[in-house]
Amino acid sequence: MIRFTAPSVSIDAAAGDGTPSRTITGIAVPYGVAATVSDGTAVTFEQGSLPVEGKAPRLYMNHDSNQAIGIVTERVDTAEGMLFSAKISKTAAGDEALQLALDGVLDSVSVGVNPTKTRANDDGSITVLAADWIELSMVPVPAFAGAIITDIAASIHHEPEETDNNEIQEPTEETEPMSEVTVPAVEATIPTAAIPAQAKREFKLPNAGEFMAAYHIGGDTFHNMNKAVAEYTASKRTVFEAAAGDVITTDTPGLLPVPVLGPLVQDLNFLRPVVEAVGARAYPDSGQSKTFIRPTITTHTSVASQSELGAASATTMVIASNSISKTTLAGQVTLSVQDIDFTSPAAMQLILNDLMGEYMIASDNLAADNMLTAATSSGVWDGTVADLLKSVYDAASDISSNRNWLPTHMFVSVDVWAQLGQLADTTGRQIFPLIANGLSGYNAAGSQSATSWNGNPLGLQLVVDSNFAAKTMIITRVGQGQGDAYEFYESIRGLMSVEQPSVLGRNMSFHGYVSTFAAISGMIRKITQA
């Protein structure tokens, strides 16, 4: 789940007539604005990525579902971002949240979403294209400078105190308005005896239980506890005088700091080249069934020449009912409470990010394997330039024949990508030179378009994926909406967490459902190697 903090919120605690309205309004997510997560990844949302219909997101405090305080009542999608209005419930927790907002403590909001469609960008950032909006939280620390509540209309409504009607009220005298400032008389005070000075009571170090209790209470309690412990430690520190001597680092290992330089070195790039090219589609049933039906045409109707009073061509359309099952991809990790307590929250987030990244790799690997399995051979490439041109054109012809759809993509494994880049003509010049930024090459085959009949199929969009088996080259049409030969479906369910008291641990898992479908298998063509 991604949590993203918005930069502008206003609170309307009361209507114009004084009736408590208990609403907050603002921007839940600004579009095109990047927020950096703990591992350094930048995340942005596109317009239209959050729903304005369907189940209303709940309003929480600090993303804690046990502190539900209201509900989002209105969602408006604009070019600037997702605008919202939320109603704070008349509960003790709701009153507390509203008062903290009025005091300026909770001055921001943050959304909790489950992304269903994302795009990995060349700069390493991730763009959310579609997501399920689960909740909206009031939080104290925004992700952006200036992410504060801009207006507070009124304070929390309180019922007036009851008065005793039998009590005799002293009449008040009416006075004329005065233009000068009147200094009130100082009331006489009763002198009290001076309190003699007492010796400061010596501080007693807290035990582990007392320290942890203060930690969980937080706020001033924990701050004062830390301050008292630090002062006590300083007061007991003893300075020793000794004869001069040489001291080197090997003599003081316990005093040498061990810094940790972050962020963590990442040896895996969590990308999904095949999935990004094909596009992840939502399940038609919102993930509520184990299988679903994807219809395809196996026999079309017909039209032919008709002689006068002769019978017209008649062919019955046949539609296949293709049943597609869902594959569950899941991973888990168990963290000890010691690891959670002795490391920073950012360190634990890195572990969870790695778990989610492994899910991305596993889902892309499944998409790549199933695409290769569904492909039909269009010939064998012997490794030469001339035979490559023949093989690619043969595959393009197989795709277009009797369909009129043109190929759009060439999917290759890393080793085949390296082969293509090293191909040269008889004079040693590259067949696919870099042509950009005003530079030109002798061979421009790689710069032409394959989306027209007179184009060069070598101008297809090249997708390189290390999840493909060696010597893989597939030519097909995907990501166009119409005439797509291969489809990928996905429902990301997100993180689950459960405590394990018997071993002092916490088990966390991440899972999702994925499916692939060769919608037009004859348009998925592979070129093998001799």
C-alpha cells in the first residue's frame, strides 16, 4: 500500500449558524508531484488514478484502522489533484482528532491506496495510473513543505454548563460605555508562609518496564524521561587523571562510532518490462471468483456476391467461452521483535519494499514465460543480417495475413538484445546505430516505423527482459486496446501482518492474483535461432 501526503487542507469545524459541521476539505493527492519513500523511490499520481465513485474511503488517524474517526463524503477529480471532503464522527476519538487539528498538531492528510496499475519510469520513479483508495488519514508530518491546514473555521462545539435555577443571582449594574481604558482594581491577596528550600531528590534510574511504558506513552512523558536519564548519567560521570600515554584507535574500540551509509545498495531493479508493455488489466469480477470467462470469436459471419434472387451468404458466428484461472503470487518474511526494536523504521520498510519488489519480478516472469509458451514459430534465424530481415518480415506477414493488424513490439532476451546491437554490415558499420540529438548514422534501419505497410518491422518497439529464456525473440501486437494478441490481468492484494507472541515475532506477507491470456495466438510469433 502506498501512503501519500497532500499539501493543502482546510478544516470547517462549524457551519455559519454555529451548528457543528465537523468537516475537513482539501487536496488528498496532488497530481504530478513526487513523494519520496524510505528507499529513495519517487512516486507520483496521474489524474484519474483514484476513483470518485464506489465505496467511500474511511477516515483514520495516522493510518491506524483501530482509530477510525470518520468517512470521506465527497471526491472531485481535477487537473490539480483529487479534492475531498470528509466528515469527522461525533466520538471521543473524533473530538480528539478535531481538537488536535484546531491546535495545529494534525495539519496534513495522507492517503492509503492499493495500486492496481503502475508505470516504472526511466529515472527510477514510479507513476500510479490506477489504484483502489482505501483510506484517508489525518497526520502531523507532511511529505511536502507547506503541507499544512490553511483555515480553521471554529472550535469544537461544547454543550453549555447547567446552572442552578434556584441560586440567587446578584444583579449587575449597567454602566455607560467608556472611551478611556479603565484599570481594574487589584484584589487583596492573603499572604502565605514561605516554603523552605528542600534538597533535590536524587533521580532513580527507571527499570526496563518503566522505560518502555514511557516510550509507548510518548510525548512529554518520554521526553522528560530521556532528559532525566541524560542528566543523571552526566552527573555520575567521573574524570580520571593519569600519566601521559599514546592512545590509538585499537585501544578505544568501544568509543568508535559505526555509521551506516544509506540508502541500501540495491542489486535488483524491480521492473516489469513485459507487464508494462502489455498493460495490466483489472479483473472483471473485482477478484471475487477463482476463474472468469474471456470470449473470443472462432468463426465470423460472411458476406459474398449474391445473384438476383439468389441466397445471400450465411455463416453462423461462433464465440468461444475461454475460462481463465487466477494464479496466486505470494511471499512472506518473519521479523523478530528485536530486529524491529533495534533497527530504524526505515530499515524495516526496506525489507517490505524488497518483498513487494520480488512480487513484481515474479509476476513479470510469469507473463514472460506464458507469452513464450503461447508463441508460434515463424522461422529460424541463422544469425546473419540478411536472414534477420527475412525472419522479421516473415513474422510480420504471419501476423498481418487475414487480420489486417500490424505488429507493434519485439520482445527479446538480454543475449538477443546484445546480438542485435553488435550486428554490422560488410564494412563493419552497425546495422542499428544510435540516431538521436542531431547525430546520424549510415544505417538507419532501426529508426524507421513498423506501424505502416511500407515501414521496416525492425522499427518495432524493443522490449528487453531478463526473465525471458535465452535466444528469445517474439514479435506481436500489444498495448493498443484493439487487436491485442496477449493480455495480462492483475489484482494486487497488498501486505498482511500477524503477531507471533510465542516466538516474539511478526510475520508479514505480500500477495496478488495474476492471469495471462493469448487472445489471438496466431499473432504471437517467435523467431528461433539455429
